[in-house]
Amino acid sequence: LKLPSEVESQFGQTVRQLQSERKLNDERLEKATRRLDETSKASPDTKPSKELEAALREYRAAQAELHQLQNKEISELRKILGPQKLARYLVVK
């Protein structure tokens, strides 16, 4: 992207923070997926249990958080890079 050093520093810091948040979200999604697997196998042909419903809510919340992180990435990086360089970053990413 050929950024000035000040912008590059801010960009790097923001990307690292977003990656950290994304890693936590990935772990949460993985945990929610395992829980879905376990609870759906427990009673495959019966009415959904409270545990299964809770697992579905947990998974949905983790998915919603992922969507928020994606939007946050775009808005935060747009402030740093501007629309032209953000577009290039998104294409290359």
C-alpha cells in the first residue's frame, strides 16, 4: 500500500488489535460449534432441548460478533487509510 511511516504504524496497530479480537471470536465460534454438535447428537429425533436452544443462541451471537468485527475493520481502516487505499487493501486481502 506504500504508506507513510506514521500511517503504517497506526495501520499495523489497528490490524493487530482486530486480529486479536478475531482470534477470540474464532475460538468462541469453535466452542459454539462443538456445543451444537454435542447437543444435537444427544437427542436427534426429539423436540429440541433447552441445551440445544442455548447452543443455537450462543452460535448466533458468535456469528453476529464476527459480522460486527468485519464492519469494525472497514470503518476503522477507512479512518486511517481513506477510501482509495482501503479499497486496495480489501482487494489484496
